[in-house]
Amino acid sequence: MARLSVEQRREQLVRAAIEVIAAEGIERASLRRIAEHAGASLASVHYAFRDKDQLLAAVVAAVADEIARTLAGVFTPGASVPANLAAGFERYWAFVEADRGHQLLQYELTLYAARTPGAAWLAAEQYARYRAVTADALRAAGAAEANLAGAAAFLVAGFDGIILSYLATGDRAAARASLGHLLDAVARLVA
């Protein structure tokens, strides 16, 4: 078997951590379980990452990157901001509906960080990344710079609430209606 570089091993372990957390929850995502899922030794986890928090920070970065990739190319230059936002909302909501476990993973990371002494920085990093990705998406959609940071924070908070409600109820129609209201509010903020 070919030997993996440290970077390849990190990517493999981050993917395994995402898969384990999404399928089984963060409580089951021990370093041993993640290594097992990756087909790697526990020693290789410790070689690639200082500790579990460093691995989880890499998971947060990978999830934010995945959201950015989901939104890449969705906005049409010259289209109206509301039309671009609607396209972005539709693409992102399809991403949400496609993988319930992936959404649960994001909330579990936040709760883990909030409950674990010394890990609050992880939740702060998670939401800073979400706001940055959202601001970039708003910018690509043609939003005005003036209210971009506030609109990004509002949009992240709004999506959070809608997704959490959707996960709890499974009510797709209510989620879609809420998304419409959120779209209207964001479009007014960034016009």
C-alpha cells in the first residue's frame, strides 16, 4: 500500500470524522473510531493532528469549504440581487435537504464546543467561517458592501433557525415559506 503524505492523511481523517459524526454523532466520534473508519492507525491520527480539537477545527474548515463549493458558480453576473439570492438559497437548501446527517454534524460541533471547557473558540471559528462564506456569496450575488457583514450574520442566523426547525419537524413546506421570508428580508438589507 502506498504511503500517504501528512496532508493526504489529514484529508482522509477529516473526511472520516465528517462521516462518523454525520452518521453516528459526535459522542461516538472518538479518535479511535475515526481512525478505524479511515482505515488508519490511531498513531497516524496523532501524527496528523495534535489532538481532537485540532481535528475538529479541520472539520469546521472542511464543512465551510463545502458550503462555499456548493454556492460556487450559482450567481449570474448582471442578474438582479434578488434573483441571484433566490438561486443561492435554492442551491443551498438542496444541499441541506440532501444530507440530514451533515446538518446535524454542524449543530453537534457547535454544542460540543459550547459544552466542552476550553473549546468555545471552535464554535466561534465555526460561525466566523460561516459568516465569511456567506459574505462572499452575498458579494458574488451583487450585494452592496455597506450592509454585507450584518446581512451575512443575519442570514447565517436565519438559516440556522430554519434548518434546525426543519430537522426537528421535517416540515418542508414551512421551511420553504420561512426561506421566502428570509430571502425578502436579506434582499432589502443588501439592496
